[in-house]
Amino acid sequence: MPPMPPRVAILGAGIGGLAAAHHLTVRAAERGCPLKVVVLEASDRPGGWLATERCEGALLERGPDTLVTHKPAGIRLCERLGLGERLVFKPAGRIDILDNGRLLPLPAGFALAAPTRARPLLASPLLSWRGKLRALAEPWVKPRVGVTGSDGSVGSDRSVGSGESADESVASWVRRRFGEELYRRITEPVVGGLFMADTEELSLAASFPRLAGRERVPASTAARKSPPPAAASLDGGLGQIVSALVDRLPAGSLQLGQRVQGISREGTTFLIHRAEEPPLTADAVLIALPAPVAAALLSELDPSLAGELGQISYASAVTVHLAWPLQGVERPPGFHGFFVPRTAGSPVVAASFVSVKYPERVPAGQLVVRVFLGGALHPEAIARPDAELVELAASLLAPLLGLRQPPLWSRVWRHPSSMPQRRVGHPALVARLLARLGAHPGLEFAGGPLGAYGLSDSISAGEAAAERLLEQVAMSDL
């Protein structure tokens, strides 16, 4: 009787877990390495908050609606899944910031956390002349000690060194380099909205590694060459990635409604404990779950590792889609969306105009808006009733767009504990997690625990973890 092939258990069927399962299956077949992959998912559907649904004649995304092109893992996966012909590349559209009841455009060349071009910044109505001059004085700001500038110079502030002390918050870095006004009126709403985070605590090194350790921001080359499209989507929605991944898994490998209660080990074999079922044995385990869930599962196997994981917190998010007839909109938007600063005091952090970004996805003659609420600064939002969330979103939009009637329809989705909060010191925490993992051959993480953020990061992290596990399993069979 031939020996049983090694079994790899993947815990979590979000995009990271599914990408890992697909990668394992394909690479094992390419290498001629017999392998059994089992994906255990607690909920009744795969994909996490990556899903596309039809509502009132519109095609809506539950979660992300784009793949960033500067991180190619998502694009490449779509091509490998046979979805390449459905890729639609979108040029970057105008994004505004809500400023004292007005929607004002983000200056061209603003790279999420910092400006890279002087002329658009000088022309921006978002900053006073004092704020503009302070931001443009950035090249003359004295570097901190231990931080190497792009010119190779080293500063002299000994509060920055190696390990956790080498990190600082996004708020601290932007204030230090560009001043309080640029941080408060531009960086905070943009970065806080994108990460659903408190920028006073958000790690610069984890969120913007290309800026961490730099004491100069390079000038943009956008004026000298035409940049490629910033984002892509799929004709028919990004939820197709989930269904394509599931379709390519071996029959029976995806098991829904399987809530794992813990992980233990007997010799080199992992035991995955489930409610009312005997333990599932596995030669290797890949955990593709939020850090707090992973910590609970590992509390018996490795309390220290579980304790480190428990330090990573998550914020919840809510998305509300609303629609109005265009003839009732006094000031129809011609741009993609806007961010809301924390100074507005609203649980709304951003809004995206679906009917502008994807006019082919909505009924003719309708304005469809997607509003984001909650995040680290407004944890109470997710517990509000649907009607209250719709009212909060509509009341913020009404004076900006000239809306005089209630929405035609609305759709609310809640995403509890979905946004990892990478606080100052997160890179050092990840290093400790990886060191602890070294004591457990055959155990890997993917996704949030190690800092993945967004679709492309999650796909890349899942595939990388799968490749590491495949190497370990293949070596153990020699």
C-alpha cells in the first residue's frame, strides 16, 4: 500500500489562504510532489470580505474594488487563473479632501504620506501660505540621528536606533518633515482613510517602508514620463478571483463551516482540534487568519508566540452603498471620491463615487456612492443600526452634492475586525514572530499577522508562505 501523501492544512479561506492553497497545489504538481491540501474555513463562504454582488441592478464590491499595479501579485494571479482578458486598467482619478464643508482636490504628486512636487502644492487651496512654505522647507529640516538620508548623511538624534526605536508614527514623521498643517489637512485624512487607522499610532516603517529611514523625499518623475495606470479591476468584479481559485482546488479540499478551536503537536504531526469532530492531523499548517484568532489557536502550542500575536489589534469597518437619481443631484461629482479628516468628527472616513469610477456597473441615470465608516477612530460605528448608518452617510453627502431627497436604495456591509493596525514597532514585532516560528518547523503565517495589507499583499504573502511550506514538506520526504 503506497504511503499517504503529506497533508498541509490551511486555516482560513480568505484571499491569502485561497492563494496559498492554489499555489501549493500547482507547485506540488509541477515538482511531482504528492500533497494533500485541506482548507478549513469557519464561515459558510470563502473569500472573506472579497466578494462582488448585484443589488438593485448595480454591481457592488463588498471589499476592495481595485488591484494596485505597482504590486503585481494580484495581476499575475488573475492572469494565471485565466482572468487576464477581463482585467480593466484604470487611470488614477481625482481625489478630494473634505475641508470645512468644501471638497478640495488633493495636490498632484502627493504620494499618500508626503508631497513629491512643489508646484501643485503651491497651488493647492488646502494649505495656507505658511503651511506651504513650511512643507517646502523639508529639504532643510535637520535629520534625526541614526536615520540615513537619501544622500547618505546620518542625523544626530539618538532617540532613533535599531529595533523598535528605529520606527516612528506616520504622524510624527510627516510633522517633523513637512509641518503640522500638511499633516492635519492632507496626510491624516488620506492615510487614516486608506488604512482605517489612527495615524498617531500607525507605523511608518510598516506602512511606508520606502520612506522609513529616509530623511528626504525624492522628487516625482510624473512630469517627465507618463505613469502606467495605477489600478486595475476585473470586468464583472473582483469576486471572480475567489470563485476561480475555489474552482481550481482539488475536490473536497475546501471545507466550510469548520471552526478550529486549537492546535497542538504530537512529535512532528500537528493536531487541529475542531468542535464535535476528531482532530485533523497535518504535516504542516498555514494560518491565514487575523492575529487575535491565530493567537487563540496557538495558546497551548506556544504561549509566547500567542502573546506576541495578541499585541496586534484590528479595527472594524462598515461600507454603505447609496443611490440617487442623477436628475435630483444638484452638484454631480466628476471625480472618484474624497477623504474625511478626523477633525470633522464624523464616523465617515471616505467616500467613493462608484458611478464615476465604474459607470458600466450601475443603472443609467443613477449616482451610486460607496461610503466607508468606522476604523480605529470610530470603533462604535459597526454596532449602529443599518438605518442610522445610512442616515449618517446620506447626511454628510447631502450638502456636498446638493441632495434633496432620501436615497433610492442602500446596502450595508459590516466587516468586523478586518483592518490590521500596524502600530509603531510593528516591524520589530514581525521579526520576533518569525524568530518564534523558527521553533515550529511546518508552521507558517500568511496575511495580517505579518503585515500584509490589501489584496496584492495578501496574495503575495499567501504564495510566499506556501512556497516555504512546500520546501519544508519536500525536504522532510527525502
